[in-house]
Amino acid sequence: MAETPSKRALLIAGPTASGKSALALRLARERGGVIINADALQVYAELRILTARPTIVEERLAPHRLYGHVSGATSYSVGRWLADAQREIEACWAQGLLPIVTGGTGLYFKALEQGLADVPPIPSAIREAWRKFEGDLHAELRARDPEGAALLRANDRQRLIRALEVIEGTGQPLRHWQRQSPMPLAGAAVERRFIDVPREDLYARAEARLDEMMKKGAIEEVRSVMHLDPSLPVMKAIGVPEFTSYLKGEIDLETAIASAKTATRNYIKRQLTWWRGQGKGWGG
């Protein structure tokens, strides 16, 4: 299936405090886009402040989808997000609008483009060989899997490499493994942007943002969820464990804030490590 010109999508990824939401909002207004959330914690209704969800004012400036649409009392999975994202992306295309998917959860972006296929592990030697391959990847895939090659652009190096390594490593094309999983962007023209900001700048921005969150009512947000099962994903959001301990009288507020800032720095490190390993093919 060749690309359909009307099926376009913009993906904007990056670590926390990198400026993804601001860029998405600007481009949505410029291009007639709908902003679709790809952050695993911004889906929860109770945590607008602590998860740095777009403000009500920002949501009025452009359509926003999949923000705060889930109760923190539920456990929202990547599979549920993928199904929700597919619905929203298709609704955009039906209205002639550009879906702009933005967030910091790398696994969401990976599922969006590759599905949730249970692909057997690929030997590292095969993966490394295709990543170093300097020839025509599209021609190589066309020779092995013409149908799969027709779904991909010739310059989509990331997905071409994945398709080739799966064929060589398993003897089956990727769609064999993805048959049960939606791939909302198959056949679409995809633009990818990764916002790369120096780590120390990210740390400074994130810490300043947490200070602002405290002024806006972060403690009250935590108070509203602290009765929930501590194993739920919403309870692992940065700030929730720390401020829950404060509200229970286990630590003082200064210690809670310092712990939340440390947790934020550690989260940024994990995000950057993930994208270094998984984010090949993303533009700046």
C-alpha cells in the first residue's frame, strides 16, 4: 500500500521539561492539527498540575485529545492507549486534520509505529549488521518482503531496519507478528521530531517547574489520590510518593520537595537513555 497524501502525522517526543507541549501547540495552530497525548501519566484526570498537562487555556487554543480522560483508580495500559490513539488519529484524517502525537513515553511511540507484536528476540549480531548497513534498505526489504516494503517509505530508515532484522532473525515478516496489533500509522507520511535539550538545562527547568507546581496546588492533587491503591500507575507519578509521605507526617515538606526533584532528575536520565537506544530515525 502506497502512502496516502491525506494520511499524515507529526510525532513530537522528548524528555520531560524539553518544551514538547509548547511546540505541539504552536504547530497545531499553524498547521490545523489536533494534539494527541503520548504521556503515560498525563492520561489521568486527577493530576493536571503534577504531570504538567496542558492548561485549560492552552486546551482552548487547539484541540487536545487523551489528556485527563482516565480515572487514576484504573490501570491504563499501552494497549489501551494504542487503541485510543488509533481512534483519534483516524478521526483527524476523516476531518482533514493533522494528528500531532506528543509526549515523553517512548514505549507509546514505539507501539504506535511498530505495534505490540510479541516478536521473538533478534540476535544482536543481526540487529547490529542492519544498523550499519549502508546500501539501499528499501530495495533489500523489497527483495525479501515486497508487500511489507510497499507499506514503508524508502527513506524511513528506522522502520526499514526493524522490518529487515525481524525477517532475518525470525524467518517471518513483521506483519506476521503484528497481525493482532493495530498499526495506526501504516501507509501514512510520518514526520518525527525529537526535542534535544542539554541535560543540565532539563534538570534546571524541571526543578523550577516543580517549584511552580507547589504554588499551583500540587499538594492538594496528591491529597486527592492518596487513598488509592499504591500499586496503581497514578501513584507512581513523580511527586505522588514524596508528597504522600509528607501528608502522612513521615517526612517534612523540604525533604519531600528535594526527593521529588531527585526523582525527576533520575527520570530524565532514564528517558534520555531510552531514546539513545530506541530513537534512531528521529529528527531534531
